[in-house]
Amino acid sequence: MNTVRKGYIRPVDFKHGRVDMTHGSGGRAMAQLIEELFLAAFDNDWLRAANDQACFAVQGGRMVMATDSHVVSPLFFPGGDIGCLSVHGTVNDVAMSGAKPLYLSASFILEEGFPLADLKRIVESMAHAAREAGVAIVTGDTKVVEQGKGDGVFITTTGIGVVPAGVNISGDRARPGDAILVSGTLGDHGVAIMAQRESLGFETTIQSDTAALHDLVARMVEAVPGIHALRDPTRGGLATTLNEIARQSGVGMMLREEALPVRQEVEAACEFLGLDPLYVANEGKLICICAQDDAEKLLEVMRAHLLGREAAHIGSVHEDPHHFVQMETGFGGKRIVDWLTGEQLPRIC
Amino acid sequence: MKYINEFRDGKTARHIAAAIAAETRADRRYHIMEFCGGHTHAISRYGLSDLLPENIRLIHGPGCPVCVLPIGRIDNAIDLALNRGVILATYGDCLRVPASGGLSLLKAKARGADVRMVYSSADALKLAQDNPDREVVFFAIGFETTTPPTAVALLQAEKLGLKNFSVFCNHVLTPSAIANILESPEVRLHGTVPLDAFIGPAHVSTVIGSQPYEHFAEEYEKPVVIAGFEPLDVMQAILMLVRQLNEGRAEVENEFSRAVTREGNVKAQNLVAEVFELRKSFEWRGLNEVPYSALRIKAKYAAWDAERRYGIEYKSVADNRACECGAILRGLKRPQDCKLFGTVCTPENPMGSCMVSSEGACAAHYTYGRYKDAVGT
């Protein structure tokens, strides 16, 4: 029988407790929160070592690093929450280079008074998303700000990954003649968030598409190592992302409106909110630009994957000194698909 | 999306386009003004002018609520938000309209003004209910479509005894603007703006009906076809106008019969008549002072009239001298004729109001059609 008495520690009250300033003070309350919440959820050797940094071996070759802050409002939305979103967002940014994401850091800014029960839900959702994605959250930080100086929780994650040999994917590699593919329906995340905003209060069945795309990317890169560009169309949507790539690569693009996959519910919600699905954020979709000859093969690989079932060939790249992204409308006319102007939906991710 | 996609069908569009091409006479030109920004947007977004013969010219009219709002009125709203400590509730389109001193409501917000974007007058009313210790002013703008909801909010406030809510009324009237364009010397005397026919408003007409346009058809001999905001509506209206012009008719026809009647929405009209009365004169951007072209709140509802409550004084402010919004709103110039277009005036940094709202002629051309200007350069 164990005769050593357990320490005189009263467990954190995750049912009724709230974040207070001591949780960021560096003292015992903070240590306890880290141990009982973050360490328990993210559990791995690096965190257990309890250092201020994580130490890991590196392989040869090229590594990528990406960082992303998350301020989404509301924190919980249909199809996800800020926790899983903060993992998916950074995993996807790393993966869009063709890399395999390995490690994440997570930094929390908590607002005094935030319910610990909600924080626990968020952290567990992060842990679940990280495990599913096969990445480890190896280091982190927690700060607390006074009530009214934050909005519940802000989370910043940074990710590191390794690019397979022979893969060179970059936004400046789109070439005239290339095909433009998209992995699925557009605008789901933005509309799901919008529907939750209290000022609107309409009911939909639309769920956020938030998902980690690195496995889909791995299959695509395996099939066609010579993919030219990949990017996830988050804020600003498909339109803004394509404009970024067109400018980086110094090319023009032509989309076919009829080929764009948009869910009927999303189209309808956008219709009455006065939004254009092309500009609404996605969190689980990617755009792929590849040689025309590789398009069919890639579409086949994408459609065989759970996250690419509705993949579509939506347009092509051509020479254009003005770097316009244009679209043949379903109507037979032509128009520009311009950069997003102003802010369509604030705090979407 | 049923009842919407039917009106965006490409195949039908090509049929109508073929009919238009077959019926236009080569020996004349057709100058058609679409009054509403909603039509301007549909024309640009769906690339409709690509489907029309070269001798049909579409002229963008002044029917964009944000575009016709004069700078002085925005200045008034900014003053309320910045210096009077009120919560100013307004439609999203108003936020970026440039005002005096390089300000806009959005920039005023960044300087500490409490400006809230709402989707309806009911949201503004709710803000007042949720913030009983604050004064909430609804910055009401728009044509006859948005006027009845403002009336409803005001009547609700009365019913609820809501004392911290008021309305800064800037509602304007479509028929007065059309009359002003038709009466302008450019159209009437000099003929510098050839104007053969009108595509009549969609949503406005659901409220006021088709009857008010009969005067224009008779008095000025200009055909009017009231059309919905979907691209097929616009195409069909153009075909109907071409036919009227070819046959020498000048009638009011209703393409938007699925929503518009001759009498309009009488209930809504009665609500408006209960709360509002005509202003003697109102300044429009581009059209200057137009007599009896706007509404104000009746004395009976003075308690909810922000103009009375805060003693708002209107001061006219001139546009940037190089800005051609005025001429563009009257159909005298096209966006690409303005020196500022696309250089200093862009959707990110609008100088004139036509670049602000997606319904504005400049924003529509910049966003959807500017590739046509770039060809060959």
C-alpha cells in the first residue's frame, strides 16, 4: 500500500470555475492549470519534460514553418470551434507547401472571467484535432488579460513540417496553360459562422468545413509530385486566393462559373445576406494549380479522399500582363473576379 | 434557390439575346437608362453588355441609395456618432462613404465612435432595447424600399415607449429623381444625353406600384419597363423596350409582374404616409437640390426624430473637384471617363460615392468590367 500522501492540492474546478488573473501569473494556479488541462489533453514526451522549449531531432531536407492567430467569434459554431480550427488552420498552412506537418506550438490569450468548462472543451477539441492530424503540440504559453480586454480566448498556433524530396510547390509557379482545381464546395465555413452571429439569427443546417488537409495533400503529392501551387482559400475566399496566386505568378486566370461547386444552402444564404460565395471563407478546402495533363489524375485522387469528394476542375491559367482573374458567367458574359474589398465577414477564423 | 436560378439561366439568356439582336434596327441607336443600382450590379456581374448588340447603350442611373447621399448628411451622422455619444446604427453600405476631413463612419469608429452595422431597422430598435442607458440613432437611408421598415421601427418605438431611440431620416423618392433627370437641360434642351427609355425599379416598384411611372411615359414619351433584379429580367426588359421604341410606343410595361402590381403595396404606403411627410427640398449627390424629393418625420413623431432631438443642421459640402460622380449619376459620363477612376479612386480608397456601394456605377465597372478598358494597353 502506498503510504505517501498525495499533495495538498485542490483540483481545478472545471465545472463552475472561471479564468482569473492568477492563471497567467506564473504561480501555482498557472502551473496547476497547465498540468491539469493542457498537459492532460495534449500529453506527450516534450510537454512532460516541462521545459520552456521543446527539443527535437531534425531530418535533412527542407522544413516549413507557418503561424496563424485565431480570433473567431463565436468560439463554438456548427461543425467546430476555435480549438480544432486553430489546429486545422496551421496544419493546412504547413501542408500547402506539400509538407508533412510534425509539431505545433499553441499560445493562449485568455480573458479574465472566461468559464473553465468552455476552455476545457476548446483544449480537448484541439487535442483531438492534433491527434487526428498526427501532429504533436510540443510547446505553448498562457496569458490572461483583464475582463473587457479580450474576447474569451485567442489562440495562436505555429507549425513545423518537412517537405518530401523533389516537391516544389509555391504560389509563384502557376504557368499559362495550367489547370485550376478546387477540392470541394465553397463558402461553407463563412456561412456557418455567419448563421451563428446573434444579429442575424437565421437557422441553417450548414456546417463549417474545418478540417486538416495534409493527408489529402500527401496523396496528391504522391500521385503528382510536380504540382505547381496549392493554397487553402480561407479569408477572402476563392476569389482573393486566386488573385494572390495570379499576382505572385504574373499570370491571368479564367474560371467557369458553371463548374464552381457551391452547396445550394450556402448559395441561398449568400443570396439573402448579399454575399458572394466566391469571397466567403473556407477552412477545409484547397486550390490546386497543376499542368493540364495532370488534372485528371489529381481529380481522381482527390475524389477518392473523404475531403475531396466534390473536387472540381474550375478553370485555367493564361498569359495576362494585368493579372486579372476573370470568369465566364453562366450567362455567357465575362466579368472580373476581383480582390475582396473591405471586410465581408469580420472575425471568421 | 428555386425561383432564383430560373432567372439566371444561360440558355434562355442566349435566346433572348438572339431575339434582341434580330429586332434591333441597324439604322438607330438605343439609349436605355437602368435607374436602379440593383440593375447596374446585375448587368456588370453577369456580363450582360457582352450579350447585347453594339448599338444598345446602357446608361447607369442614380438609383443607388448610398451614391446619392450628399457628403453633408454623412458629416451629420459622423458628428452624432463622434461627438454626441450615441450608438449610431446603419446599413453596412454607409460605413465606407467618404465624408469631410478624410473621415467615414468606419474611420470614425476607429476613432472611438460607437457605430454598429445593422441588417434592418428592427435590429436598430433592438439595440435601443438592449442598451436602455444609451441613445441609439438609426441612420435611415434609401429609396421607397427601405422607407416602410423605418416607419415600422418608429411606430414600434412609440408603442413600446422607447425613449432612447430616434431616426435620422434621409429617405428619398424615386419618381422625383427620374423627373429631375428628364427635366435636366442636358436631356431636355441640348440632347447631350440621349435617353430613349428606362428600365424601371424592381424593389421600389413592389412598394409604389407601376402607376407613378405612367406620367413619364405620357409626359416625356419615354417607354418604361419595370424589371426584376435577376439577369434574365433585365434582358427581357431590354427586349420589351427595343420593341416599344421600334413601334414608336411609350408605355409603362411590367416585366416584374411576379412581384409588382399597378397599385403597389398599399399597406406599406399607408405606413409611410402615417409617419413621414415631404421635404420641400433635399440635396442629392449629382442632382443637387431636388424639390419634394425626400421625406422627413412628421411633427407628431418629433420625439423619435433625431434631426429635432439633436438640432442637426445640414451644411452642403462640395465634392472633390475632379470627382465625376455627379456627371456619372446623371448619365453624362461613364466611370472610365473620370480621371480619378482606378487611379486615386478605387474600392479600397473611394473618393466618390459611386465607388463605394457595390451598386454604384464606378464600383460595378471597377469590380467586374475594367478588363475591357485594359485590352490593348
